[in-house]
Amino acid sequence: MRRARIAIALLVVALLVAGVVVYESGRHGLGGAILVAAMIPIGLVIAPALGSQGRGAEQQGMLGRRSDVGGFDRPRDQSGL
């Protein structure tokens, strides 16, 4: 299983390099297609990790609403204390 992961990683790196080389040579359509093909596995690896972080933050109550965050957009305290 470890060899398969290394082989896939090397394939993705090879696709990235090939895509950049082809794109720089002037064949933008083909180079872009190769780069897209290389980015898909990267996205499939990164997306689940980002999803789990979002779920953890959501469970802790950090939804990121502007009304929950103190800052410059809040009105000044008029109580005089």
C-alpha cells in the first residue's frame, strides 16, 4: 500500500511538471488540461481534511458569523461606564 501511495504521488508530481512544461511551450489548452488532471487528486486529498476541520469548528460553536466577532463594525458602548 505504501508503494502505491508513493507511485501516485510521483505520478501527480510528474503530471504537474509536464503540465507546466507543455503550458510554457505555448500549448495552453493541452497544458491546462494536464494541470487540471494533476490537481484533481490533490483536491481529493485536501478536501476531506478541510471538511473535518470545518465540522470540528462547527461543533465547538465557531461558525464565523460577523455578529459573533468583536471588531470595528460594532457600535461604541454608550453606557458611560
